[in-house]
Amino acid sequence: MKRKPDFLLVLMVAFGVAVLVTLMTPMAANDTVAAPASELQAGVIILE
């Protein structure tokens, strides 16, 4: 019965690390990643 709390602790640590990674990812993301590559993707209509 000694192994069960250890396994639960490992699961809790893994969950905590996953939550931290999820929260830190948007802060580390660059603004240029989400920027549209062209005027068509941005929805800009150019009338010539």
C-alpha cells in the first residue's frame, strides 16, 4: 500500500507542471506568430 501515495504524488506533480506550462506559453509567444501573412488573411480589401 506504500506505492499508491507515491503514484498520486507523481500525478499531482505532472498535473502542476502541465498547468504551469499552459499558463506560461501565451506569455512566451511572439506577436508575429499570430500575425496574418497577407492582406487576404487579414481581411483587408484593397480597391484599385
